[in-house]
Amino acid sequence: MEKLVITGKTPLKGEVVISGAKNAAVAIIPATLLINGTCTIENLPNISDVRLYCDILKEIGAKITWNSEHEITIDTQNIDAKKIPVEITRKFRASYYLLGALLGRSKYAQVGIPGGCNLGARPIDQHIKSFEALGATVDVSNGNITAKAKKLKGTSVYMDVVSVGATINAMLAAVLAEGTTVIDNAAKEPHIVDVANFLNTMGADIRGAGTDIIKVNGVKELKGNATYLVVPDQIEAGTFMLAAIASKGDIIIKNCITKHLESIIAKVVEIGGNVDANGDHLRVWYSKRTHKATIKTLPYPGFPTDLQPQIGVVLAVSEGTSIINESIWESRFQYTAELNKMGAKITAQGKSAVFEGVNELVAAPVYATDLRAGAALIIAGIMAKGKTEIYNLNYIDRGYENIEDKFRQLGAKIERVVEEE
């Protein structure tokens, strides 16, 4: 069993380079299935979810060449949609993008009901609604989701709730459909724009990505034969921003799009941190004890749910009483029990949590309950007194590339070790 061993307290100082966006990469890779040809993707994060997706594409006939640690060329000319390894698709949430991509290409797709982090109910009703509106029939039974159609025809799709996954899946299924599809109440996250830009680079006609109305004019084929650069990961950038404040440090964060970080920058400044944004990098530093805040997670451009645990660590040691309202995932507060083991005073109930600020955290053995909780616990270990051990690293490796190396370059005393079971 692997674990991270972190010795605090360590103010983080130095520079860190942000990797490509995990949430964009796990949608762009299945989107290549819509191409009748080859394409090259650059700035891919080298994380377990990306490698797992590549394994799935190989199983159904794609040829994948790793040109470097962060660049792949994919040839999807000979795809057999009926060879999807259903068991593998159950291992992570983003496998549902195979439904939209293969339905668009082959008019047939089947995946296992997706897994991933346990964040509570994650319904796919809006995905199914989109596929059915385009002309598909969808069956959910025996732990599988099967979608098939004789043909797909452009239509109007209204999202009853703002859903990133359903917005992307609707785009994927509509790209090769006959006519025009209009997606109303669409999500606006940067990685949705990135997926649309990727598809347009390959020959699609998608307009309005980044607004709440997306129009997809169906085309006959995507020819590919182009190269695309994945957008930087705003969640990783936000993670290091909050780590700088929590550790009483001073970090320069490179390769980021500061426009994507506006809600995070605003909260860091509100609680007493310092941010200087300059082009594609920013400096974040601590100068005085942070103070209480009220935060509500919202779809972009609101404060992201994927940074809620990380800012929760900061609020755990901030002066006064803070409140976080989680509007996206009902089980996002599992990490608070682990922070309480380290001396935090957090009361979580349902989709709200109250943080009574303490002076410091103290090291303890803790367990990552999901991807972002794992990142939060690393930050907690860096700022805590003593030696913290973090388990369940498989969650962390799903979305952060070489995370301990990056923290070590900033001065953190962190090691990955194998513990005999």
C-alpha cells in the first residue's frame, strides 16, 4: 500500500508549472473517436485517468503513439464500437463521454455505469435526455448504459440543470448529426470551450461554447490531421494558490489562464491573501492570518466545487467562523472528518459545513475520500505540526500529475512510500 508522508510546517516558496487540464483531457480523448483520421494532442496531463482512457481506445481499435510524456497521436480510422471493455469503463466517471462520441460516430455505444470518486448521487438523466432528443434509444440495465440509433438528427435540447458532462456529451453526439442542434442552459466551464475548440479544429462547426446557448451545425465527417494544445488546468492552479496561502508561503504559478481563475482570486483576496496576476502566470503570497468567509460553490464562472476542499483547509485555520455551502455534490464534505482528526473544528451536515477557525493543525494518519479531498489533505499535511500520513493515493493520481514532485520543488517535505500491508 502506498502512502504520502509529509513533515510540516513548511512555507511553500518558488515556482510551479501547471499541467494540462484533466477535465478537458478526459473529454478530448474520447472526442477523437469522431474523427476519421489522425490527430495529435499536446499538453496532456500524464495522469491515471488519461492513461486509462488510452487503454480503452486501444481496445476498440485506436492506434495511440506517445510522442512524449505529454503528447500523443491517435489514429481512430478503424474503430469497433462493440468492443468497448465495459468493466474498465466502470472505473471512472468520465467514461460516459464514450456514449456521446461513439453514438455520434457509430450510432451505438455501451459503457458500464461510471464510477470514480464517491461524491454522492450523480444522475445522468440530462445525458440520456440529450441522446433521446437527437433520436437515440437508451437502455440502463444490468449495470450498463446502452445507446443506439438508426440516425441522429439535430434538435433543441434544454438542460434542466446546468451539467458539464451532459453539455459535452450533447455536443459530441450532435457533431455528426443531420442539421442543427441547439443546447440551451449549457454549462460554461473552460474545458467545455476547450472541447468545442478541439472539435472545430478537426472540422466541426460548434458556436457559442462558453455561453449558455451552444449551436452545433452537423457536418458529414471530421478529418482530423491536425494538432491541438490542451488548455492549462485551472483546478490545479487553484490548488497551488490555496496551498500558498495555507502554508504561509509565496508561490509563482506558471502556465495558467488568469481569466479562468477570477472567482478563486476574488476569494483568496477576500480572506486576506495576496494575488498579483500577470499574463500567463500569477504570484500568490501570505502576509497575515486569513479570516472568515462564506462560500457557495456554483457552476462556472462561480466558485468551483473542485476547489471546495482546498479552500476548506484554509478556512479551518482562518480567524472566525466560516460557512461553505456546496451546491453541486452532496457528499463533497467527507474530507472534513479527516481534517477534524488533525485538530480542525468543522461541523458538516448535508450540503453545508461550518468551520470554526483554529490556530494550527496537528499531524495524523488520514485517508483521501476523493480526488480533491486528497489534494486538500496534502495541503493540510504541509501546514500541520508533525508528520502526516495520507492513504488512498489512487484518488489523487487520477487528477494530479507528479503532485508530490511539484510540492517538493516548492520546499515541501513529502515522500511517497510503500507500506507493507
